[in-house]
Amino acid sequence: MRVLTALLLLLLLAHGGAEARREGRGRRERTRGRRKANTVKRFTASCKEYTEGGEKFLDCQDRRLTAVLLGWPEDIEHLLLARNRIQALQDNTFSHFRNLRSLDLQQNEISLIEEGAFSGLSKLTTLLLQHNQLQVLTEAMLIPMPGLTYLRLHDNPWKCGCQLDSLVRFLQVPSNRYMGTYAKCVEPTGQRGQKLKTLDAKFLCSDRMEVQHILPQPPGIQKQPDATSLCHTYVFPKPLLDCKGRELKTIPTDIPASIVKMDLSFNSITQLMPKEFVAVKDLKLLNLSSNGLERIDTAAFAGLLYLRELDLSNNSLHYFNYGVLEDLYYLRMLSLGGNPWICDYNIHYLIYWLKHHPAVDYTGLVCSEPEEFRGWPVENYVKTYNAECPKDKQLGQQMGTGTTSQELIAETDEEPNLLPSPLRKKPDKFEIFRLS
Ligand SMILES: *[C@@H]1O[C@H](CO)[C@@H](O)[C@H](O)[C@H]1NC(C)=O
Ligand SMILES: *[C@@H]1O[C@H](CO)[C@@H](O)[C@H](O)[C@H]1NC(C)=O
């Protein structure tokens, strides 16, 4: 078998050599064709092709690619090339992907895009170029893509001078509101941190820009870290903001509104302020694990109506302020392990809330203090607390008349103690809530 393979190889080599020596043009083309076919097999094998929601994806992320290779399937609708080593995009790089609707080129090393690089992409709606090395681009590059709606350009070292004039003017057209939103100038120094969207375009090609150099920068412009330059954003399969382990002390500003998952784990965020997440209304997963969190403001999670998973594990939380969880209507998973929960009256709000949201799957709610309850599930601690108060039990029995269900009696006999003080004074209100 091996001998045969060797023989075949030799034959092929000899043949190829003979062909190369010939001058005939057609012959050479054919040889090239064969080489191309080999490339096809090798590279489609290393990229992942799949169909999701009836749409065709080619996932070539993290492949150390330096170029777009020939032979990739041409009927794909989404091409994922994030985290490769592409430095330049030549004319017609993508022209055979006629069906392409999104193209993810983020986190490469792109510093040059030729004007015709995207020609042929007439169906493209999403183009991601964030986290690259681009300094200048012109509007001409965008002309082949009339349907383009989403264009990400942030975290590139934009040089805000005359060469950027046409792009900046294009981005500032009101109908292009989802394009280049978070991109900022790095040069000239006088414009550093200015958004391309809001830059005064008429100075780009004038000397005034130079004059502005000298003006001192207003203090305090960069006081909070901003999400788009510090963290990585991904669009597939879900819009994710990955801020894991970035040494953050506060929640970053400028979080893109479209984000659905946010990973803030392994930072140093010790407290959450009011309304930290109101701008990210679609958030479904928020991961704040391993931060040393000590305090969460009552309004910290305000507006997170669609949050389904909240990971607060491995922090320094003792209890939840009354009301912290009130906006989280659709929460399904709550990870609470690895926190020093203190089993005293303050913890009752959490148990009360969990009782009223039975669909929430929670983990890790264990007392660490006081000594006598250490290692107890917090629910068990709350039960003993209630058992010690026979007076409340009598009250509960009085409230539950013969016609109400056993369940209500059972609930009411526990509830007066579970209720945090502001509600405890109004038993009527709480009863209506239970029945509905
Ligand atoms: C949150 O992040 C930690 C560490 O990065 C990870 O182990 C955990 O699974 C994440 N939680 C969720 C709910 O995704
Ligand atoms: C818990 O968080 C600390 C930092 O606050 C980190 O050093 C440690 O690795 C984390 N432990 C786990 C199990 O994630």
C-alpha cells in the first residue's frame, strides 16, 4: 500500500514538473486548478460550516488565518473571521460570497482595506471591523454595500484628519445611526477620545484641527472605563460583551444597547450603583461572579426586565437590600454560592422573594454566620426563625377562614415574618398579591 502511494506521488510530481516546464497557458491553469482543489479540502475542514435558523454560517474564528482563502463554500450567509491575523484586505477579497449578509472581521490586525475589498457584497447588512489597526478609511469602500445597516469600527486607532473626512461625514448622516457608533479618534492628540459620530467634520480638512491641538483637554473626560474599548463584543451566536478579567473597578460605560449577554466575572467591582444596566434592556445573562461584590444598590438591576440568568457567585455579599430583585420578572437562574450570607433578619427578603418566584432556580444560599447556623441552607434557618414565633401562627389561622385553601393557611402562617418590615404593616396588600 505504502509503495503504491509513493509510486503515485512520484508519478504525480514528475507529471507536474513536466507540465510546469511547458509553456502552454491552458495547462498551467489546470495545474493551478488542481492545487486549488486541494486547498479547498484542507481549509473547509478546519473551518466549521453549519446551518442555524435556516441560515448558513462558516465559522473560521481563531484559526490564525492571515488571508481569506480560496475554496470556501460560496453560498454562505455569515462569515465569521474574528480573532485571526489578517492585516490587509485586497480588492475583491469577498466578491465570490454573493449571498453574504454578515461579515465578522473583528480582532484581527487589519490596517489596510483597499477600496474594492468589499465589492460584490450587495446583500451585506452587518460588517464588523472593531478591534483592528485601522487609521483611515474612505466612504468609497462602503459603496458596494447599499444594504449595510450595522457597521462597527470601534477600538481602531483612527487618525482624525483629512483622509477620514468622507467616512466621518457618511457616519454622521442621520439614517446611518447604527454605523461607527463607538469609534473614537486616537490622533491628533487634541481630538483623542472624540467620537467620529459627533466630531465637527468641517475642521477635518482645515488647519483649525492643528489649532485645536493646543487647547487643553477638559479634565475628567476619561474617568470611567468604556466598554467598547476595554471589552470584546461578539455578535454570534448572541451579542456578548466579554469583560472577563479586565481589572474593572466599576461597571464600564457605553455598553452597546444590543448586548444580550455580559460577562463581568473576575474583576474588582465591589459595589453596584443605581441603574447600572438601564441602557442594556435586552440583557438576558449577567455574570458578576468573582468580583468581591459587597453592596448592591436597591435600584442596581432596574430595567432588567428580560434578565434570565444572574451569576453573583464567589463574592462578598451578606444579604440583599429590600427591593433589589423587584425588576427581575423573568429571572430563571440565580447563582449565589461562595458568598458569606449572614443568617439574620436581613436575609428574609431574599427568601421571601424566592418563595414568590418559584420558577427561579437558585444555588448556593448557605449561611456562613452566625456560628450556630453556619453551613445551614438559608431556608432552613428561616423556618426555625418562624417556628419560634407561635403568636404569628395564631394570627395566620385567624386570617385563613374555613373556605380558603390549606395552602394559603400554610403560607400565611409563615409569611408575617418573611415579610420585610415595610410590607409587614400591611397584611392586606400582601394577601392580594399571593392570591393573584
Ligand atoms: C460566570 O463566569 C464564571 C467564570 O468566568 C463561569 O465559571 C460561570 O459559568 C459563568 N456563569 C454563567 C451563568 O454563565
Ligand atoms: C473567587 O474570586 C477570587 C477573586 O475575588 C478569585 O481569586 C478566585 O479564583 C475565585 N474562585 C473561584 C472558584 O472562581
